[in-house]
Amino acid sequence: MKGRHAIQRARATRTLLAALIATLLLTGGPYPVRAEEQTLSERVLHHRGIEAIVWAMPMLNFKGMRNSVMRLGVEFNDVPYYSKVQSWRFQWATPNDTTPYIVPFWNVKDGPVVVEIPPSGEGVGIFGTLMDAWQRPLEDVGAKGKDGGLGAKYLMLPPGYDGELLPGAITLEQRTYNGFSILRPIIEDASPENLAKVVAFVKKIKIYPLALADNPPANRYIDLYGKNVEGIMKLDENVFSELNEMIQEEVVDPSDLSMMGLLASIGIEKGKPFAPDAAMKKMYAAASADALEYMIHQYHKVLNPPVYEGKKWSVLTPPGIRETGFTYQFANRVDYHARGCLYYAVCSSVKNYGTATYYVDLAEDKDGNWLDGGSHYKLNVPPNVPAKDFWSVVAYDLETAAWIRDMPRVGIASSTEGVEVNRDGSVDVYFGPEAPEGKDSNWLPTAEGRRFFLLFRFYGPEPAVFDGSFQLNDIERMD
């Protein structure tokens, strides 16, 4: 325990130093951030802008995802899906590259909506979670979910609804009007035969208003494969306009009334026009940039405990996730700080996280430096990884948390065709702008001038993942 506390103290020290350096580097921009160059009111507004972004990050993340598919013609109750495993063009936060996604959105403002999940079929099932606009999980679906793989009708209710229900349906009350799901088909591999099974399964999913349950309209199934799905919310001055739109669109939860007061002080108030002046826009630009860098540091270096003593791998989620089911709403507080930093990096919650998959995060080398896309690294994955199905390691851009753009490959798995295995059963995975000579099959490309991080996934995690008897190695810099 002393070692762990020392690591956490060291991380906190590094974070404070980084913050001081960032403050010095940010002088001279469009909005002054050095304390001696600001009035007290300017400093207060700047920090309120940062707090607003951190608080709103789960909902902003949701809005970015919804915007990305609706720009491509998707509407509420459609079923957008991937007919093949998605490439880097799927710009959402930390997706996997081993199964095609299904990403429907709905809205219950005008009444309840029915989401029909079909039963698992031969060689294909489903895993995922029904969520609200804050990405709070309502219920898992499929084999690990409420229906146990038998399929079910899920009735999504508006906040405070007391009208008619649907006999036999699983009833879930949302705390927001908007809802969505990220569904992952369960298939043995991504062979053409299994992908065809996925498409057939997708076209059995139905989403429609409860008012039309007696004669549901035909759904639209929209294939996103090969399209640019730009779902990362850019954190610049315009993000406050995006936040204002969500505040106007959604209900205000009683737990957020104090934050509504903070938002009003920086120009965002429900029922009122959004009209920031030039000075406020400058504050927005500086605060949004600071909020992003703050969440990056907090998520990767401070909040998430280390997985292995003396190593840089950390857990995926800040403490509190299991007690609160991804909401970070405790009996006496909402930990929006941990929640916001988490949703900078992930695009989905899973109520039963840790059963079907388990992730660990790495953003630093052994000396505590950010992983640099212009440098070369090697990760030795030990033999006998305790994953019943398979393991994978995927590289992401540190600032966007999405796949590195324009890359032919974003991840390598134990099931990846052609991956070389060492004599002892371990696997060396290489990262950098160029592949080491003769190592193309085990190489993941990175982008010069961009920082990156890794997620290592255990699919079908076994006890050794959790009891410490298995440990991943730290990454090694090769240049």
C-alpha cells in the first residue's frame, strides 16, 4: 500500500508541475490566463468555463456522437450500423476494432419509445447498454443483459411518465428526453459469413413510438461503413454553443440546479437566448482548451489507480464506478469531476462492465513521459494472457481519444491474422511512424506531432486479470 500511495503522490506532483508549465505556456493567447494579467472577475469566469466543460462532458460527448450520424441523414428511431468492422473513419471515443457497431438514437419527449432487441441466433448475439443523454446506463441487453439473450421489448419512458405501458415489456424511465445505445454483435470472428449474420440480426432490431405499437412503422437501417463519422466534440469556443443547445433541449435534473447557476453566470441560461460578447468568446476559447488538457492529465495520470505496482498501466474508470453504475452520483454528492474526465476518454457505459470485457490504459512511458507519435516503442505482451476469448491492444489519439486518423490499422489482437508470436508465447507489438524492419505484421502506426495512448482489452477476462497474478509489461522506447 505504501508503494501505491507513493505512486499516487508522485502522479499528483507531476500533475501540479504540468499545470504550472501549461499556465506559463498559455500566456499571450487570445485570452490572458496569467493571474497577474487578469482581474478577479476574469479569473473566476475562466475557471467557471473549465468547470462547465468538465461537468457537461458526458452530454457533450453524446451530442458529438448524435451529430455525427445525423449529419449523414440518420434520424431518431433509425438503426445505423456497420456491415463490416469500422475503420479509423469512425471517430468516436475509444471504440474497439474487433466487432461492428450498431448505434441507434431515440427521443421520448413526445412519448415513450419501444426498442425491440431480437433473441440471439445461431453464431450471433448482442452486447450493449441502453443509456440516456448523460450516458447513464439504464439496462444492459443481450446475453449479459436483462433479457439474457432471449430478446425483449424495452419501453423507454420520459421523465415523470405516468401513462399507459406496454404489457410484457421491460420498462425503463429515462432522466433525459434523448436516449441511445451502442450495441456490439457477438460473433466468433469477422469473416464474411459472420458479418452477414450480423446484418441479418441488425434488421430484426425495431425502434418505434409506443403510440404506434399496434402497427409499428418500418424501420430504416443505415449502413455507416466507409463513411466519415465525425463524433468527437471539438473543445474550442464553439463548444459552449453546443452546450447551450443541450441545456435548451433537455430537462434539468434537480441534482444540477447549482450548476445551472454557474452556467447562467457565463451566458448559458435555460429559456434565454445565447449571445456571448467578444470578451466571453475569448474566455470560452481559453477555458475549453484548458478543460481538455486538464481532463487528459486527470484521467491518465491522477484519477485512475495503477493496475500493477510500479508500472504505468492504470484502470479504465476512476474509483466510484461500481458503487454508482457509471453515474458518479453518490448519496451526498455528484462527482462530476471524475465523471467528466472519464467521458473525455470513453463513449459508452456498460452496467455489467468487467464481465464480458475488461480494459486497462497506458499513456506514459516508464519515465512518465506522454507517448509520442513521432517516437518508436515496443510492448511485449506476455504469454498466456488470461482472456478466454482473445486480447487486443488499440492506439488512440491522446487529445481526441479517437482512433489516430488516416491509419490503415488501429489495433492488433491475439486473433489478428499473421501476427508473429515469439518462441515463449509472448507477442511483441511495435508503435511508431514507421514499422521496424521485418515487423510490419506486429506494427501499429502512430502520427508524428501527436500524442497517443493505448487500451489493452481482455475479452472474456479470467481471474488472473483481477488478482494480480498476471501483469502486462510497461512499454519500451526504442529510440
